[in-house]
Amino acid sequence: MESYLIKPKGMRLGNNRYKLLLIDVDGTLVDKDGAISTENRVMLAKAAAKGVKVSLSTGRVIIACLPIIELLSLDGVHIFFDGALVSNTTGSEEIYARPLKTEVVKQAVNFARLNDIHLELYSRDHFFAEREHWSDEIHRRFFRVEPTFVDFSGIWEHECIIKVELVVSTPEEKAKARSFQDEFVDSLRFSIARTPAYPGVEFINIIDPEVSKGKALKTLALYLGIQVSEVMAVGDGLNDISLLGTAGLAVAMGNAPDEVKKVADHVTLDVDHSGLAVAIEKFLV
């Protein structure tokens, strides 16, 4: 298998240079069938055997990552919620958390109700919705996350909401999402995530404007006592741009859009051809 270089950016290459591997999940580690290839599993195990720490960096919530973490025996600290939470799965090592401001959550709920926008709210351990939605089946089948249906009235007073999400597919839904973004452009940060399993669906992650995967990387590196130059990051989405721009070695997947590839040191193969495994073999083992 071959991968190719897209931009020199100083060329910080060479085995044994990198102590932490941060990997995005959807479109990087997990393919359109929700599976992790044998090649990826083997190379991740080899990297760990070389002493490289492996952590996820994802927009997913914790519960949606548990099967992956268990399968790959990733017992350490990870980046969840697009960088809003840096923690292990139990919370015993919660390194960083940046929930949404309660007043902003209140305003978001009120705006969504007035404009018939389906809003999803996420705390550390729960996914809240007010009513059934077509996206619930995706959450259940692909992400293995079950919605908890509640009345959002006053939820900001007793739940710590870390992320809001809009899941859109139709032109009407996308137009409503744009109106929501226009309303909260100064108080929230928006990023679109996609998965090869549902190419026509956009998962719009909405978090505190001070949050990013890049900032979370710095926090995690400091906690682990390593330099950001000793971090290799692999991703495919627009929400990975800050991650790749911060890491010592930035690898974009072959299925990534051009905006992501432009900030990378290296572009590997796509997720269907185990591009993650190719990159690990080239740089870590």
C-alpha cells in the first residue's frame, strides 16, 4: 500500500519520534460499515507495543466510543465532544471540561422551539431530545446511543450540557441549521462532521467557542508530559483542522476534503483502504 506526501511543512519524520497518536474516529478509524479494519487493528497494536500512547480525538460522545475503546484496549485519556472534554471513560481522570454556558443553552432551546428545529443536547453521559426524529435510528444503530426524551424546559438548570447537535439532510433542514448558526454565531462554535456510513447526512457539532480539538491536544500533551511536536494526529474532517494544525506530524486521510489536506504534512490512503494503518506503518513502527 502506498500513501503520498502533500506538503513538506518542515518534515518532522522518523520512527520513535512520536509518543502520542491521536486518531479521529469516523472516516479515519471507522469505515462506512462502522467497522475497524484488521490492518488498522494490527498496526495500532504494534504502535502501542512500541510504547506509543494511542488516544481518540472525536466529536463523538463517550458512550458512542465505548465499543471502540474496549475493542482496541485503549485504557487512557481521550478527547471527546470535539475537544470539550478530555477524560477517560469513567471520569476518574477528567483533565479538561468546557460545558456550554447555561444562558446560551436556554437561548438555543427557545430559538429551536420557535423555529421548529430539532435540537439534541448532550451531557457527559446522556443524549437528550424532546421528540422522536429520523436521526434517532442512526444514533441507535451506528453510534449505539439511545436518546432520552425529556421536556427541555429548565434542563439547563440541572444538567451540564457539553454539546448541542443538529443532524440535517434535506435542504429545509440545512436552511434551518443555517438560521440557527446565524443566530448564535458569536456565542457558539459550529463544525460539520460526516461519516462514510451516511454520506448525505451532516452532523453539526455545536460547542463553546473556546473549544477545539487543537486546544484539547495541547491540554492532553501537557498532562502526559510530552511536547506537541511529539504528537502524531490523523483525521479526515473539517473539525480536525485545528488538531492537525497543532500536532507535530499531521496526517490527513485520502477521503478528507482539500481544506484538511492543505494543513497536513502527509496524506495517506482513504478509510476504505486502511489509510490509518498505512500512516502508522510509515511513521511509528
